[in-house]
Amino acid sequence: MSKIVKRESQQHEKLPIDSDFYKYLEQLVTKKSYVNIKFFNDYREYYSKNAIIKNFLKKEEKEYIKLNTGDEVRLDLLVSVNDKYLPGNGFDEMNCTC
């Protein structure tokens, strides 16, 4: 069983993020290879991008991943990376062929 790491939602409540998923993201940062990332922005618009995850950053107590495209994606708004869904976010049943 994996550990739970606290994360913040858009409403500033603490929500868990699976530590195994966080470790997966860390591995992808190290590899510096292109991945498919699905996420929502702050306006709840859905995006799917192919990009390299450059690093993690923290702004205003929220964690982000920085992409080589210049996008900064909040961890609590991630849907999936390479079709690996963020556990517990409720999007694992979501399917979009856009």
C-alpha cells in the first residue's frame, strides 16, 4: 500500500495525493522524455498535451509541474500522465478522444 501525501485543492482544503504517483512524476522529470499529460486549468478547461516535465515548483502553497511548453500544471488538477491516472481524483473513468 502506498503512502498518502497531502495536496491542496482549488478550494484550499487538503486532499491526498498518492505517493507512488508522485514518485512516478519524479521519475519522469529525471527521464526528460515526452509524455502525454491530461489536466484542467484554473478555469476547469480540459487540456491534453505532449510535453516534457521539467521540474516541480511551489507557488502560493500549491504544487505544480513545469512543462517545456511553458505551462505550469497544478498537481491537484492533473487527470493523467501517459494514461496513468492520478488515484482518487475521480477522473479514472473519464475518456476523451479529443
